[in-house]
Amino acid sequence: MAVSSLPLSWASTLHNQLTVPNSTAVPRSTAFSQPNIIAYSRDTTFNEESCLKKRSILLGLGALATSLIPANFVFADVPENYQSFIDLSDGYSYYYPSDWRDFDFRGHDSAFKDRYLQLQNVRLSFIPTDKRDIHDLGPMEEVISNLVRHVYAAPSQRATIFDMKERTVDGKNYYTFEYELTSPNFSRTAFATIAIGNGRYYTLIVGANERRWRRVREKLKVVADSFRVLDI
């Protein structure tokens, strides 16, 4: 059973709109989280044994990467009960609840989920683009409305956008918005943050079952607002 109502066609749809002509797929990378170093590569196809072997090898690489982090790149501001996930190779970072575990989410570069509630999760994906900033996509209201209603939502779902905002951090612009996708028998609410940098269009989505949204909204908003694009 899929853990999200996000249609599998979304990546190809955005790819057609934003990909650099004749570009190749962006390679997966080694990443790690703090305070517990977790280094791994993400492939769309793998078995459990090969994944464990990769993680064993990359744990050492993760520890080495920690010693190479610039001195001013500190994680002292990570909120209590959260951890930082930093991918220096692919150029991004975000916080996630410290009791969540990582998992492989098809078509995504990294993902973490609640140990018991699989629909309560965060995932990060990116595709190549020739755009340099999210402002190049058009007005915020049009961009977000098109994403939610025509990319995120399946034909059988009703999309509702509750809020949207723009913020600028270290010269980089981000759109963060709250939305709900409703099917006849199911509803899911989420925050999404999008940004462009390093020749990539990044999308972070963190959400939960609509019935739990009121209880976890502020907790998940911390994750959405923590997303940063790093220069690579």
C-alpha cells in the first residue's frame, strides 16, 4: 500500500516543465544525520541484504564527512526532539522528529516516517532544471495552485490550499504551503516547501492523515520550515 496519495506521474510532469534539455539523471549521494551518523545511498531498486551492505560501508564515509564539515556549519540550533538530515553532495538539509526512522520512498532522495503511523512522514525529491530561482516559475499563487491541483492531486481527489508564504534565507527563496487532498474514503493534509538551487528543483513534503493533522500540525510545520538548500 502506498504511503502517499501523491501520483507517481508527478515527477515526470515536473520533469517535462523544468528539466534542462539533454540533461541526465542526478546521481544519488551519501548523506548523514545528527547526532547519529547515518550514511547511505538510495536506489530505486535494491534488496534488504544489499542495502545493509551499502549502509555498513557508508557509515565510515559518514563519519569522515563529519570531520570535513566547515566549522561554521553547526547544528546547535536544532530544536529539542528533532534531528538534522544533511546531504552535502546533493545540497540540502532539514529537520525531522528524532523518533522517526528512515525508509525508501520511490522516486525520492531521502525520507523519514513515524515508527507506527506510516502516513506521517517527510520526503525530499529533486529534478534537474534550467531555472535559477522559484520566481522564474511565475507568481507564487499560480505556481502553488498548479502544483497542488494538477501535479500533487490525482484525478479522483479534491485539492484545498489553506495557506502559502514566501521566505528568503541566506539569499535563497522558498515557497511553503499547506494543502489537503481529499478522496471519497481518505484525506491527507501536508506542508510542502519548494526551492531552486544548484540546477535542481527541490520539493520537501511532510504530512499526516487528516484526522491527526490538528495534533501534529505544529510539529510538522517545524520540518517544512527547516528545509534549506546548500551550495554545492
